[in-house]
Amino acid sequence: MAGLGASPASAHSQLTSTSPVDGAVLEVPPSEVRLTFDSPLLNDTDTISINDEYGNVIKSIHPAVEGNSVAIPWPAEARPGTYQVAYRVVCGDGHPVVGSLTLTVNSSAAASTAGSAPAPTASGPFVPSPQAVAAPAGDPASSTDGTTTSMMPLFVGAAILLAGLVALVTAIVFRRRSNAPPTTP
């Protein structure tokens, strides 16, 4: 079926670097976590959350967009441990980019001292595994303890995919029927 494949010109935006890098083991907590993408982001459509190893949301915000990047300050109340930084952003082309990265903080040093040590950065494309992003505090989808994740993007994506599949199958069936030779009794 010609015309159904994606061409390089229609490729969607993706995460290009993080600071600190995915999988980093830090002795000092970072002052912030910064995500950089290969195209500008839309304002007021982005969510980043920091979740502990048990899935509890430690911090969740709609960050301010700075061109191609967004950042979330590291929460002062975060203890040493492994954390997932989950994100959902919408790039200028209108497509959402969802993913996560993992950081481990070994020290109990205060987040304010993190500015003294530069955080490592990644280079080259980063392909995250899709994860649900936690709803920010005060969001109708979040529970009182802030641990519920928003599943709306998943449901919307599944509905769009299903509608496209139904349209494709309908078009194929209609085309086959219209090209069939007439039957004679």
C-alpha cells in the first residue's frame, strides 16, 4: 500500500539530552533535572514528575518552557534513593512526547549544595520507553496523596489508533468490492 509509510520529513520530535543523564548515580542531588528536545515545545502542555522507587509522586509540575527544553527543580524533601523522572511534553508539531529516565541519589546532602558540582549531560538521540506521567497536584485525575497517574493520554492515543485502523480496513474492503467484477446470475 503506497503512501502509508512515514517519511523522514514527517518524523516526530524526540528527546536529545538530559541533565543529569539517564541512569546517573549521583553523590549529591542535582539542583534540577533538565530535558532538551530537538524542536521547540508548546507552552502550558508539559508535565514532569519525580517519583520515588515505590511509585509515589514526590513532585509534579507544569514546567516553564525555555525554547527546546524544560526543567524541574529537585525536591528538597527527596531522600537518597532511586527516582523516576517521568515527562509528557507537546512539541511544536503538536505531537506529544512521553518517557522517563532514572536517577539514583546516594547522598543525603541538601539539594541546595548540588549547584557546586556540574551535572553530566547526554549527547546524541535518546529514545525513552513510554511511561504514564503522574498527574500534577490539584489535577482532577490525581488522588489526595498524589500517587495516581493520568491515563488520559493513553486512552486518547488508543482511540485514535483504533479509529485509524477501522478507517483503513473500511477503505480496503470498499476498494475490493468496487473493483470486483459484476456477478451474473
